[in-house]
Amino acid sequence: MKYNELVAISGLSGLFQLLSTKSDGAIVKNLEDSSTKFVPARLHNVTPLDSIEVFTEEDNVRLFEVFLNFKKNEASAGAFDVSKADNKKIKEHFGKLFPAYDKDRVYVSDMKKMIKWFAILNKLDLINEEETVAEK
């Protein structure tokens, strides 16, 4: 599985691997439980992770580069359970993982999603710097 096959789906939590597209939706595989399902286009938006960028004070940064920063800084940031944290703790932890983010334009809900997604991808060992170099 490659990073460019991964998608987020509006209204559904977690991350998915895009298996196939159809005119009326997509067939995806859930990364957490490996279940396969059809996602109708009239109910959900399918967004490739490759197309997501994060606001910073200067230029926007691709989500994969943010995840590389997370991986680099996760040891110093410490363990974190996003489901039990309040907004202040989430902002604080996100700032340790990716200090360059724009504090005014990146919302806590997005931070929460990125931290959860990172945990999924890291667990599956899908965040590798070599892949980024190969893509460029």
C-alpha cells in the first residue's frame, strides 16, 4: 500500500485505502479493521491525503511532510491520548509535533484528525521519508 492510495471520507472516521472508483462512488478498505465497503458519492466526499495541506505562517505544507515532522518530534512530545484531552492540551501537543502551524487558521478539530491519522499510519508503518524522496 502506498501513501497516494490513502483517503479520508467525510462523515466517516479513520482512514481508508482507495481500491476502486465508480461513477457513483468508491470502494474503500478501512485501515483499522480491514473491512471493505462502497461509499456513495452523493453522501460522502472522498479526499486523497495527497491533496491535503496544512496552513503555516509562510507556505502551506503537504500533510505527508507534517506527518514526517510528527514522526521526528513524537519522542520529545511524549505519549498522548487525543480522546481524553481538552482543546488546550490538543493545541499544546500539536504545537510540539508541528510547531510551524498557523495558530489562527488550523482548527482543533483538524489537529485532532491529524493526530489520529498519524497514529493509524505510524502503527501500519506507512510514514517513511524514503517514499517522499522517491515521489519527488
